[in-house]
Amino acid sequence: MKKNQIASIPRRKAIERGAVALLLLLYVLLQAPTLPNAPWEGYDTWRQGDTYSVAVNYAQYSMHPLRPQFNYDGTADIVVQLELQLVPYLSALLFQLTGPTPLVPRVLGLVCFLGSAAFLYGILRRFVSFLPALGGLLVYLLLPICLLYSRAIMPESCALFFYCGGVYFLLRWFQDGHGPSLYCSALFTALGIMEKTPVLFVGLLVLAVFWWKLGKGCLKAKGFYGYGLLSLGLPLLYYTYASQVATISFVDGIATKHIFSTKILGLFTREGLAFFWRELPLFFGWGVLLAGAVGFALALYKRAHFLSVWALAFALEWATIVVVIQFGYYLIFMAPPLAALCALLFQSLFAQRRALGLACAALVVALTAYTGLPRWHQLTQVNQDIQAVGALIQATTQKGDVLAVAWADPVYINAADRHGFRVLLPEGGAPDPAADLQSRRDQGADYFVVIGAGIPQDDGRYQAYLDQHCPVAAENGLCTIYEMR
């Protein structure tokens, strides 16, 4: 290599790093206007409100990191079995300086997502050249699902950070034999599983990598068992502890009600197929789905087995977990391998003809932005009705007052920043409204809140009993607050 070529290497690296940093900065500027938003936006108000309430409750009641608390269903010390609440806990620490504000967890979540993007770019550059990798990174940033959940007050962005970090360090060990990277990968994977249990599916890629690198010798390798002990042992200890101290078994409940049931064959049902047909274009866009499918075929043809097995691992998650639980945000762990497969397609076309590769990348990125940005803009609008109900409850009640809210979604309890109970009547209404209301009093409820025009499932008797026996403390057309004391 000539001296001028050697001298140009640092310059090319500086340009590349500058381009990546500029993309990430532009992404921050794009998301910045939405970061102060309250948790009750146009999507996942339940999950965002719950996660924010965990952060607030850490700051207000107990900073024990392994005892997260919800605002419902109870009066205090409602410890919930959840994934590791890292972002809410860090948010609570920062609340000591800023006071409770949604800006803090949104910024922390966005930082985590940017970290996942940096790890993904590091993975891409081990398979493709600079411009195709940049195209793959743009796809990842602009995916509709990433535009939404990169800044949502939810654990997905933090899980993506550890998950992508685990894959990056695994690839580094596989290709370079860098010993410390193996244990970095194991630690990152453990934290990823503790943040979101579906990250566990990356284990299929880990097993494949060990087999490719060591063959049958992996069964005798200390690193193989050390990786398993660290990546699986830590989550097992955490979830075991969480289930023992929790008053509400959230993670176990999802597993027993949805995943470990006959519904696991949902992929073969009309309902399951309809879910994917409806949700995949919304969360990924047809451009990326088609480019990713072609990229997967190229990965098989070019024997880029790392990328193909990575995608297959989370296709299995889709087929066994997502199809059952049918929450759109569970699709997000396919986003990194899908972006990598798009980059592989760009690289293949780029190698044949530079202009063709650039045109394909520009088209896929443009289609992704066209799909994602309008939906992102629509769904990141704060629900002003929820905001108004929360404000009225706060103005009417005192901190420490307990609510009984006739609504299944706890978002109104969270918006009020109060503890309380959800009143869920059976179909046809409560058999004895007087006894039911007294049971709410016995549980400590001070106020009964009716959302909208009436109580869901009520046959009219419950509402009539409230009107006759409980004075109205406040109302604003969106809710009526009855005094129960």
C-alpha cells in the first residue's frame, strides 16, 4: 500500500464517523419536539403511563431498584413483577434534580436507541462498505416502529441497546477471536433479556456462532458454558427474585395466559395471519419488507449465515410469541437484522453498479420515511382529553387520596398521579351496586371517577346509586368525580 493511501485511511474513518454522528444528531433534532410529551399519546398510553408511573413512584416512595410500583390496583406498595426497570430507575435519580417530567425518561430512552444504532452500524461495517452501511443505518432509524419506540417511555429502546451490543460483541469474537468480547456479549445479552424477555431468541444465533467457530469442541469449551451461565443465569436470578417480592405477577401472567397455551399455534390461524398482514406494513413498510426478503435470499446465496440466522431467530419469535400476544411493539427485535439485510442488498447492487446501489438505497429509505413519518407525527400527539381528566382529578383531590375509576385502562389513574383501583363491572352490571361501592370504600377509596357518559357494562343501576348517594365533587364533561367519604 502506498504512503498516500495509508495516510488517507484516518481521513476516511474521520469522514465516516462524522457522517454517522451527523445522522444521529439529525435524528435527535427530529425527535426533539416530541420529547416533553406526556405519556398519554396516540399509542400505547397504558404501557407508557405505567412505565412513567414506575419512575415517579421510585422517586416518591422507594428507590429500591428491584421493587417497581404501579399506581393500581391498590393503595400503596403495589410491587409488580416486571422486567428490569433501568430507565425508570435512572429517571428517578435525575428527578431529584429536575422534578418528575416525561422529558427525562424519553431522553434516556432515545440515548439507548442511539447506542443500539451505533452498535448496529458496527455490525453492518463488518459485512458491507461505508455507503451501504449508511443506507442500512438510515433504514433502521426511519423504520416506523423505531420512530415510535425509540422515544417511547417503554423498555424497548433500552432492550435494543443491550441486544444490539450483545450481537456486536458476539460478531467481534466470532470474526476476530477477541476473548473479552465474548463475555461482553454475554453480559449485554443478559441485560437485554432482563429488559425484555423476547431477546432470549438471540440465543439461537449464539448457539450457531459457537458451532461455526468451535464445532463439536464447543461442548468442551469453558467459554460456551460461561456464556450460558452469565447470559441466562442473571435473568433467571432476577425474574425469580421479582416473582417472590411482587404483589402482582405481571411477567408470569403474560407467559401463562398467552405464551404457554394452545395459542402458540396462532401462526396457522386466520387471526394470526391477519395480524401480520395488518401490522407489518404499518410498523416496517412494504419497501423494507421486500428489500429485507431479497436481502435474506442474498444472505443465503452469499453464505452470510450470521445475518440469515439472526433474522431467522426473530422470525421464530414472531411465529411463537408475537402471533400469540399480538402487541405490535414485540415486532421491534426484527428491526436490526432487517436493516442489516437491506444493507446487504444495497451492497450487492453497489458492487455491480454504484449508481444502482445508491438508487436502491435511496428508494428504500424514501419509502420508509414516507410510511413512518406521517404515522409518527400522528401518534405522537398528546391526548388532551386524558390530560384534562388528570388535571381535574389532581385539582379536586389531595396527594394520598385513593381513586376508584370505572375504566379498564389505568391511564386516568396515572394521569392523576394518584393510587387507585379500576372498577370493572361484569357484563350486565354489578348485582348489588350498594355492596360493590361499599367494598371500594373498605379498600380505601376516597373518590369514584366515571369517565365519559357512563360506567362500562353498567345497566344503569350503579350510576343511579352513585347519583343518589355520592355528592359530585367535580366534573368537566369528560369525567365526573364523586366523593365517597
